[in-house]
Amino acid sequence: MKPVDPNCIFCRIIAGELPAAKVYETEEVLAFMDINPIEKGHVLVIPKPHHATLMVTPAGLLGEVAVAVRCVAEALMDCGADGVNILQSNHAAAGQEVWHLHFHVIPRYDGASSRSWASGNAAYESDAERAEFAGRIRRSVAAVVGDGSR
């Protein structure tokens, strides 16, 4: 898929121009590890078609993104999270930095999570550690999607 906006970092990830540790993918949705995580296991869920905000995203596509957010949240719980925050911002005043709709799915751990929203609070020790987290979440997402009961 060619990026809709060549200046959009997420469109470039979708197009394969930039690397990402993917954990979930359908024809319309992609989920991957945040490279500047709030907490280890922090995942971004995006629609593949470029839409800048929640308000301009078609309802049907938004439904597909919501299902992916739920699957990733369940997978994070299966991977040991004690809770999950879901964060989504629209426009600069709300803190939106990348102008492509995205949801942050952030695992939280009892006694360990700062509950801060600032990115970069839990940097991975290496790309290998981020890839290990991605693999665990990817396997759990596959189980959640394949299970069909959730």
C-alpha cells in the first residue's frame, strides 16, 4: 500500500518504508509497538487509510479500529498487565503529535506503573527487548482473534 500522505510517519510505516514491530494487522488496521513507550508493551493501533482525527474517520473503519484496540488490550492483559489505558488525542490542543488517527493501548502493572502519559518513561533496553514484547503480544493477539469467543 502506498502512503496516502508521504509526510506522515504512520503512512510510511504502513507502506513498509519505515520499520515497525507489528503485533496485529488486517486489511484496514495495523497495530505496532510504540518506539517511545509510556510503559513497556505500549502499542499504537491505526487505520491503514489516512485520516487525521477521530472525527473525520468513517464509522465503519472506526469500528474495525475499535475491534483491534480491544484485541490488543485483551492480549496485553493475557501477557500479564493488571490494567490497560486507552488514550486517543485529537488536534494539537489535546496533545496530538502525529496527524494520523491512532490509539495508544498502554499496559499498566500494579505497583510499577507511573500512570504518567509522558512518552519515553519506559524505554526498552534494546530493539531486541522491544521485539520480544512484540512477539509475546502478537502471539496473544493471534489467540484472541482466533478464539472468536471474546
